[in-house]
Amino acid sequence: MWDITKDVDIVHKDFDAWINFEIINPDTGEKVDFQSWQVKLYGFREKLLSSDPSIIEKIDTGKYRFHYIPENFSKEYELFLSILGNIDANNTFFHNRLIKPLSPTVLRHIVLLRNQIDKAMKSLGKKIDELQYFDNKEALDSFWRDFPIGYTDQHCVLYLELGLGMINITAPYTAFTLIDFPYAYASNILIDAATIAALESQGIFSIDTDFDYSLGGKSIVVRHFDNISSFLRDIADRFNENLKVFKSAYRTRGTTLIQQPYGIIGFRLIQLAPTWLARFGIGVTRWQG
């Protein structure tokens, strides 16, 4: 079985888009056709949306596509496409794609995040801007294969989601998505959180690539991890302080739990408590000795 997984495809949620992919024999490098295929399309929270093979169209030998139509997925901001295709009697092909239809606001924050973290964007920004408007997609893909630098949109949106997870998991707990996050007044917190996620990823990469070599009194040192760690601590401190202020707006929500002391003294204390506690059912419970 051939197993190919494409990480993320990003589309504008309000416009039609074609998600193209190819089937290539890894032994020969040639494009090959499905003889037949099975499809499962899942929405957010793993809701099965379709198992109709016709949602995949053949456009040429070994080339297929999925048509994203906004009207069909108006309430989904994440689609998972799983394809199991038969190549011949001996080979099958398992292909996964994660498709994210994003709003203009999220797409704008991808740009903001890249401007924050991407050295390649700062040094080669003009060249990259030109490439974004290439009509020939193969030329654009070829550039990124030949010059694997910087962060793609796929990297940035995943860092934004990881950062969003940091925000949500901090008490009081929230359940923001990239769609309903309050960008109007808290976008800087999300950018900081995504930057932390990106630096963590870069730190793991630097552990594998940093080295210290010396021979004959001469040395070569490539060391990024220490600098990344130092900056990560600084930005994490700022993020934590801002997050406390941000989450304070949500402290009035949720459940209040108060343990009533046992006995007549505890009962009298509850009776004397402010009347607003009655909203929570406190101070109105009969005491039984």
C-alpha cells in the first residue's frame, strides 16, 4: 500500500477552489490512474459529510481534484478528505488531505504572523510577493522545492491553531476557534501564542542541526538553540501577563462551587451570607441536624 499524506490545503472560505493531487508510482516516478476509489470526507469534529466517490474527479492521467464549494460547507472550517484507491490488483493508494477554508481575517493574521517570525520574508519579501502571483502553479511549487526557506501558509495556520490551544487551555477555559476568536482586541495575544509555537518548532529543529566542531585549533560553531530559548522565555513572560488580563473578562462565567461547613455553625454562616448567593442555590438549603 502506498501511503501519501498532504498536510494542509488552505482555501478562501467564500470562493470555489479546486484541490488538485497526483497519483505517482514511487517505483517508476510515473503518474498512474485509480482503477477505482473509495472516499470519506469528514467535517469539523469528525462528522462524516460524504462517502460519495463522485466528489473526486479525474482530470488527466494520474491527476485528480476535489471541488470545494462554499455553499456545501458553510458551517465547516476544517475538512478531512480520505481516499483509498485501487491502482491494480497488487497495489492500493491511501491519500489524506486536510483542507482548511479560512476567512479573510484568519488569512490576514497568517500574513501578520509570517511578518513576525519569517526571516525569509524579511530578506526576500519582494521576490516572494512576486511568486504569490505566479499563474503557473508548477513554477511556484518548483521554487519552494529548490529554495526550502521560510514559513508557508500551512505552517502559519497550524502555529495559529497551536497558539489558540494555549489560550483555550488556560483557566478560565474557553473554546475559541480561528473563526470566532476576538481579533478586534486580542489579536496580539494570538500572534504571540503562535510565535511561541513556531519558536518551539524551530528549537526542536535546531537541536538536530546545531553543532560544535573543532580541529587543529580552528572551530566552527552553529548554535541557534540558546538564542531561541532566551527569546522564547522573554516572549512567554509577555504572553502570560497579557493572557491573565485577557482571561479576566471570562472569570464571571462558569460554575461556582462552595462547600458548606457541617453543623449548626456552618448553617448560621450560610444564612447570614449576602442574598446574591441565593442565585447559586446557596443560603436557601434547609439544614438537618
